[in-house]
Amino acid sequence: MSLLKDKFAKYDAPQQFMAKGVYPYFREIDSHQDTEVWMDGKKVLMFGSNAYMGLTYDQRIIDAAKAATDKYGTGCAGSRFLNGTLDIHVELEKELAAFVGKDEALCFSTGFTVNEGVIPTLVGRGDYIICDDRDHASIVDGRRLSFATQLKYKHNDMEDLEKELQKCDPNAVKLIVVDGVFSMEGDLANLPEIVRLKKKYNASIYVDEAHGIGVFGKQGRGVCDHFGVTDDVDLIMGTFSKSLASIGGFVAGDKEVINWVRHNARSYIFQASSTPAATAAAREALHIIQNEPERIQRLWELTHYALKAFREAGFEIGDTESPIIPLYVRDTDKTFLVTKMAFDEGIFINPVIPPACAPQDTLVRVALMATHTKEQIDYAVEKLAKCFRQLGIIA
């Protein structure tokens, strides 16, 4: 056996859960993503999707993707830096910059590689990067690639953030990087207070709006718009794989900063550019979100309805203020088991265990779409409560 194979031969945690019949990952879906999907030959309610606007099977977006493929082909065969820039890439960037209220924007092939590439491009030796300890994995990886001094503060603890800022050289670049909406817990960053501290300590702010775009703010412009702090946030990042019904991501900011990123971010200049279909799909979704405000209104009507229902049923859902509803289990084995029990009842939910959360905070994550119905939510609350009670998680 090779040393590499020998190193991993004893890793059998997935197999142990498979043997118990509760392995919850890589479950195959053989239909389009909607509020109902086909799995294992049966229909189940989808409460595990990040398609908050419910647009992944919108015919207008499908048609836009098809038309772009017909015109440009299936791929660009190169990076944006060289032969991979299409006119639709540039048009989408201009529209995204205007949408989030910034000078310019850059589109990347995935949201993950935005954070992975932009963060280490912005800060280096002699600089500081300060992160919330529950920031997304892509922020963590981007931070690790930077030569800047790495600092973390306790989740949404503004006193702790100030203590970290006080450690910094006042004349050095200090970049605060934070999720606008925290993807597992559903709560919001305290952006007004972060902005206050930014001004006090001459720092800069980078907000990941992956779960805010399409959900918060005017026309779905995000949490920065929701709090009225767009002008005080230096960079806004977003993804296409949630509300924009595609794959890809972007970063937007001042033209001077974007000019630097455009010519130095390794995951931009060395990565193949986004496909024509993905680019056209995201652009059409952006148009729909702006022109159909009733989608956002519907999502929030359902969100308030579901939050009330889950709380009244006795679930522990923490401080969520979004369509992301964590149902805390606080036990890994039970988290996997309740995921399986929910599926048997016809409900798809996602388990969340370390490293996506702290060991004591394991949960199952319910996510809402604008296309869900109250009847579907009622059914989910009823069946999930039944499963949680059977396992003694709630009374």
C-alpha cells in the first residue's frame, strides 16, 4: 500500500453512517430543482435549496441560457484575462455594479473563487484581515492564502471585534471580512456597528452577500442596502448560485480597487471564464428580480409564517432573521438520523455538522423559496416536529 493510500485507509466515518442507513450526502435528484423534486422514485418537498427566488426552472432563464449557448457555444476555452471575455460578461458586470451601488464589478466562474482569490489579493504582509469566526469556508480559505496578519472575533460580538482592531497598527490596511447573512444560522451581520468601528479605526469592509442578494434590501440588493450602509462598505461580493439561478460570482467596489483585482486575483486571471449559458442565466435572473418585486414580498411572507410556526412548535431556531431556518439538534448522530427520518416523511433538509458549525451546535437547515406554499410549510413543520419528538430533541 502506498503511503498516500495508507494515510487515508482508516478514514471510514462515511462508511459507518452508510452502514447505519443514515448517510445524508450526495443524494441523487433526478428532476429539476423546485419546491418538489424526485428522489429514489418518489416526490419529496425540497427545503434544502438556496434558490430563494425559486427561479432555477424559470423558462425565461432557460431560454436565455439556450440562446447564449447557440450564439457563443458551450465554453470560452480560456480565462477572462486572455481570450475568455465575452460582451455578455462585461454587460453583466456593469449591471451588477449598478445593482449593488458600486463603481465596477468583476464576474468569476464560482462564488467560492471570488473569496478565495480576492481576499489574498487585497491584503498582504503588513496588513490585517479580521473575520467573524462563523464566516463561510470560502472566506476562511481566502484568508489562509493571505500573508496578512490573521485575526478573528467572536460571532457578531462587536466588543470583541473592537479588541481585535485595537491590536492593529493604525497606519496599516485593516480589512474586516464578514458574511452579510450567515449561511447556517440565518442571522445577519451587525453592519451598522461594523461601519462605526470601521470609521473609528480607519478600516475597510468586505461583505459576502451570497445569501443576501435577492432576499434583503430594495429589489433584493442585499444586506448592505437593507441597513443603508452601501456607501460605507468597500467591497460587496455575491454569488449566482442562490437567488440568481446559475453558477458564478462577483465582487464590486471602487474602480481603483477593482482595477487592482482585475489584474492580480489569481482565481480570476488563471481560471477559465464563466460559460455563456451561466452568464446569460444570471443576467436574466437579475432582470426578473428587479422587475418582479412580488417574488421578494412572497418570500418574506412565507419566512415570517414559517419562523412563527417553527417557534410555536417548540423548535430551537436561534437568532435567524432570514429564510434560512436552523433547527438545532446538538448531536451529530441525531442530526443524521433526523435527516433520514425527515426524508422518509417526504422532506429534504440539510444536516449541518462540524466544520460547518461548532460541535455543540449541530443542526438541520431549512431554507425557503418564494415558490413554496404555506401548505408545504405546514406539512414540513408537522412532520419535522414528529421526528424531533421521537428523538427527544424537542418536548
